Amino acid sequence: MACDTTALGHLERVIEAHFPRQSQHDGDAVSARRKAFTAAAFDLAQRYMQLRLQAQDAENRRRRFEAIAQVAQQLRFAMEGLNLSDLRVLESAQRATRQAYVDDLDDPQGYNLDKQHEIFDEPWGPRPASRMLQWQDLRWLEQGARRLCVPRRRGRPENTAERWAARQFVFLCHKHGWSPVRVAHSGSEKQQADPQPSGAVMCLAAILVAGGENEARAKSAALSAMKPLRGKFTHLEWPAECVNHPDYEPEPNEYTVNLHGMTWEWSSSFERLPQFGPKNE
């Protein structure tokens, strides 16, 4: 699934409006950095959409198993609440329903109950009243479904995808010369009860919208995800091009990042690069 082209166009305009400028007339270098940043932002929006869809699929799957567990339990409890007279009435109703089904078939005389049971390994006939409470499979169905629906934590749902996108975004900002990354416009945030979101927050919000987030929620989600990044976090970036040699195992570049900037941690893998020259040299 690809990002909406209209949302990507909006993202491009937001970047155009907020990407830092050196003067009223950008030079070629600044324009090139902005274009590279825009391309990276498009890619981030696509990856955020995929992560968001995976989280939604996992939540929908949890809800389906939760519903199965609840229904199986309710059916089991309802059956256990029937007395013998009720069970006999239910048996009679099942037999009448089955007979009506057989009568509606194109060839009711050719309907072989024993053959159907052999094919599907299931008793097609109604259960007698004496066996109606022996549905242990309902208990196993309920308990198995409950194992597959891990209970959701109380409180607001975790914004895992948004926090991941914010870390990626801050790294991209520093990588393309947008430093420092501010959460609010210039001026002390503490002097305002509701500070105006910075250009960086507006860009991240546009990325979230392009990735499928609701436009009304995107700005607050971007702000919430950016604020914790005043502290340091580690970012790993795998090299785009690796040395093609069987003895070389590529390792990611490790960066220490926060809103103010980033530093590159020297990787020990550079000290273990293989020697590609002849052994006698």
C-alpha cells in the first residue's frame, strides 16, 4: 500500500515552507539538501505507514481472538444452564432443523450421513440430550483463543509507530543540515502554556498524515513523540553500499542523537577490514 499522493504533495509544501534557509534566495547546495530531505521524508512516510498497518493488523487479530474466546465461554455457560427438559427440547429442534436441510437438497435420497461424517470427521446429526454438555471442545477453543489475545495494557494505547518515526525524523534532520531540531518556535517554551509547534513538528505531522494518521491528531502525536527526544538515543544506520568480500561482515554506523545534534560512534569494524591486496605485499 502506497502513501496518498495528495498527502505527499502537502508534505512537500510543508518542507518547502519550513526547511531552514540561509537567505531569501537559496543556493544550489541548500536546494539540493532540501530535495534530498524531501525524498527521505517520503520514504519515511511509507515505512511509517507499513509499521502502522502492522500494528493495526495485530490489534485487529487480538480483537478477533478475544471475541472468539468470549463467545465460546458464553455458549458453554449457556449450555450448562439448561436443565434436562430444555436439552430434550433443543435436541428435538435440532433434528427438525436437520431434516429440513436434507429435504431442501437437490438429491435428498442421495445424502449419505455416514459419508459426510467420514469426509469432514464431524457428527452431522444432532447431539442427543445426554451428550449436549460434553462439549469440551468449547473449553479448549476458549482457552486457546485467550492465549492468542494478549490483554492490552490499560490507559492510552502506545504510540510505538509515532515514536519510531520521530527518532528517524530527527536523525534525518541532522543528516541533512537541519540542526538543532526544535519542538516549539524560537523563544522559551516555558513562557507559554501552549507553545506554537515548530516547523520540524509540522513536518513530522505531515509525514504522519502521509502515512495514514488522522490529520486532526497528527500535530499532537508529532509533538508528543518529539518531546522525549531531548534526551539522547541511539540510532543505527546500515551502510547503503557494502564491500563485496566474503570475509567482510558489514556493521551499522552507530549515532548518538538528540534534538540538538548527533555524534558518530567510531565502529570497531573499520579496524577489522580484510586486506584485499596480495598476501606477499
